[in-house]
Amino acid sequence: MNIVSRAPAVDLTVQELVSSALSKFRAGDTISTRAAIDAIRRADPACEDSDDHLVELVVMTAIGRTMGVVFDHRSR
């Protein structure tokens, strides 16, 4: 009898979600805050962080990776 253990569900931190969302871009690219927030919310619909907090993390991460940021998340 083979028993297959289930992998535990992994809850990503918000910073990991942001890093994952920005991993598709390279240095010098420009990141849309609206697109980043949408990608984060799709990856973790249960994320309770505010859009403003997510934007702060996106900006900090993008700057560290020499990416530009377009602040378009409030123009919905």
C-alpha cells in the first residue's frame, strides 16, 4: 500500500506575493501599480492588506530592482 503524503499548504507572505508579481519584469521595466495589485489579489484572494500597503511594498521592491513605477491604481 502506497501512502502519498500531502504537501502542506503554503501561505506566502505579502512580500513574497509582491516579489512573485514583480518577478516577471526586468531591471529598467516600468511597473503599473494597478497591474501589480491585481496580480497580487489574483495570487491570494484572501490577502487583507490595503491597496496602499501593497503599493508601498511594490515601490520598495521595484526600486530595489531598478524598475520604474506608474501610480495608476487610483484611476479605476
